[in-house]
Amino acid sequence: MPLDWTSIRTGDADALHGKIVELRGWMIPLDPAADQADYFLLAAGAPCCGGCLPRDPLSSIEVYAAVPCAPQEQAVTFRGRLERLTDDPAGWRYQLVEAQPLDLPATRAPRSVSRRAFLASGAALGLAACAPGRFAGYTEKQDTGAASGTAASGAQAPDVQATAAAASDSMRDWRSADTLTIDMHSHGGRVIVSRDPAIGANRPFIPLAAPMRAGGMNVICLAIVTDTTVTRVSADRKRFEAWRTPKEGELYALGQAEFKRAHELIEREQMQVVTNMASLTTNTQAGPCAIIASEGADFLEGQLDRVDEAYTLHQLRHLQLTHYRVNELGDIQTEPPVHGGLTDFGADVVRRCNQLGIVVDVAHGTYDLVKRAADTTTKPLILSHTALSAHPKERSRLITADHARVIANTGGVIGVWPSSGTYRDLQGMANGVKRMADVVGVEHVGLGTDMLGFISPPVFRSYEQLPAYADALLTAGFSNEEVGMILGGNYRRVFAASVG
């Protein structure tokens, strides 16, 4: 059945969910250097440059091909099963599954855009070449205080091409032999199970190790989510919210499925799991690595012994106490308080994590929760993904300077995130890091991308952007040594103190 892009834009394509359709569009692989790809985006129109990855879910869809296909310079028609996505964390609306090309040439057409040109084009590195995404997520006043010469949204700064082309050279400047880059919070590879019960844990993975290698990202804290089945995107599409009470044992079972899925992803991507400082040093020499993390301790369901179980059976080494539902551990920023902060059970979990060797992450927790956690812990705290705001809106995920200082006073680290509701581009994000460092000190700031965790496409969308982000940090005024601290050294210190 032929499908046109008008039906995608209007939503009329919803009626074709599960049906075999044919759609013509432009193949855009996530890795521009790939000779073949079985996962790519299909767009209604040709990209304006090699770096313009589609960001509007109403004019592009995800494609999972039945067999790898060679990217083409011209539009191609694909036949496959159309899937309507429900509350996809990355914001996509449709997928074409088991897709087969109908008019693909026998040989690949030469690509006019080289990899170097693609990187230099800017958008692939998250610079200001392309407009922001269609949906607003975590909306606050955007950072408009980028360094002089930074372009407004949708425009390109005069020196963007030179900056992007020099990104690899910049990396060599700031990256010493013992530097490790670490993302404090990631759902990379599509580790999270689908909210659609028909898909669940069978949700297809997407590449993770390849973009990490391309950008020089050594380690990610790969975070499962254990409230997925009871949370949803709000009606205004600005946040996630809890919408029902879980059944007894439901979130524990979800946690088991998520942990299993995380290890399957790691095995598929031929990555290594980091469980202590020794493996952090040795495993990273072989390639990309992951620290097993959980966003939300909902899977505990009030049972402290499950912390030990997750540590032993699933290699959990990074635990975020709360997420998008007020759970047994405490209150969250995005809902009215119920417990008055961290609960007694939450304090017990913090102590047990300290004893076992698990990093404690207080992201999403209220200021009162963070203060009690700081009084309870004997190890540094992490707040893995947020940004600084002088006056956060009610139920905002952003934090005040006082909130940040509580984390810093434990010796911990605050991860600055790439929300497009907060920052306009990578330079704006780097300037946000500078403001956070001015408040707490550069030794207490890190990177928390929340990869594939946003409703709206963020300004840091791929690990291939890491060199450009490092360059933006240098432009913001950080030294080479400080950039290394922000991009991994600070979290490494906390991991050593907490896990050993």
C-alpha cells in the first residue's frame, strides 16, 4: 500500500499501524562513513548538507531494513511494516520494520559528501547548523549567552566550519594519555524497554559502540529505567509523568528485564562492563565500556536486599534513587512532595550503596531529598543530569546554586545535560558548564548526556559530537586539563571513592 509524507505529517498514517506500506524518501544513516546500514532514517527531502540529521518526527521516520543497504544519493522506495510508536523517548513517531528497497541500484552511487565534509558541516557535531527540534522538552529559558560569534538558532556561526574541522586536533590537545571520557547518564543503544506492551523488551537496539569509538567516548553509565510501564509523556509533551499505580512485583520484574536487556546490548556491541577501578583501567584499553546504572530504584519495591541482588547478579554500580514517580525512597522535582524529602528507606539504600560500592545518584530528587542524602552518605554524591537556573520554574528539573553546592560539598559531581529547552547549541551548553563551575568549582562538574532520554532532540545527539563539545568547552575558557576533568576525570574520582 503506497504511503505519502502528507499522511505522516497529519497523523493519518496511524490507521496503517501494522500494515505493509511503501514509502519513498532519502536514506540518512547515522554514521555517514558507513558503506551499508540496516538502521537509518528516511526523510521526506534531501538533507541540505551532510551533517543535517533529520529531527522532525513528522517529516522523517526510523527504518529497520531486512538486510543492510548501501546509502544512496537519490530517493529510494522502501516496503515494510509500519509501526506507530507510543511515547518514544527519542521523540520518533513511526518506524518502518523489516523494510526492503524496491528500487535500490545494484551498486552504491558515489557519495558527494566526504566524512570530513560531513563533520565540518557542523550539524553532525551538534553545532548551530540546523534548527531545534519540533517538540519542546523540559522547557526553560534557553541559554542565549554563548561566546561572541555563536549563531542564533537555525543560523551558522562564521567560524563553525573551521571549529568542526579542527575538532580532532583539539581533542589531541586536551586529551592526555591517561584521560578517560565518561558520560554520567545514558540510555544509548535504546537500552530502555518500549512503553508499547506489544514491543516491550523486544524493542530493536541501535548502534552504540560505533558512535562511541568515532567520538572518543570511553565509558557510559548505561542506565536502565524501572518505572517505564507506569509513566508516560504528559499531554503538553513537556515532561514524563506517572499515570498509574504499579502492581505488586511489576517494577521488580521490569527491572529484571531491563538489566537483562542492558547486558544483551553490551554483548551485542562487544563492549565491556566496568565493575571497579581495576576494570575501568584495563577494559577501556580494549574499546567502549559501560557501567551498569539504574535510573530510579523503583525495582527495589521497598526491599533493601534487592540492592545486594542487583550488585551481585546484574553488576549494578550506579544507582539513581528516583525518577518520574514518587517512590519508596523519596520525593521528585516534577511532582508535589509526599515524603518531605528522602525517606528512612531511602537513607538505608544510600548507606547500603556506600557499603557495597555503588555510586549514589540524586538526579530527579527534590532539594530536601538531596540535603538528607548528603547528610547520610559517607561517599561523594552524583547528580547526573541537570542544569543551573537562578529561578527554576515549579516542577522544573533544573537546580539552584544552593542545590548544586550540596552535591559539591560531598565531593561529588553535577552532570550538565544537553536539553534543547535549556541550551541552543553546544556552545551554549559549554557556557552552562562554565556557570556551573563558577558556582561549585570545575572539579565538581561533568557530562550527563541523557542520551535517548529526551522528548525533544537535544543539542548533543551522538557521541560523535564529543570532539566538538570539547572544543566548545575550550572556547568557553576552560584549560585542556579542565576539559579532561569535565569529560570524565571528575566522575572517575567519585567512582574510585565510591566503588574502589
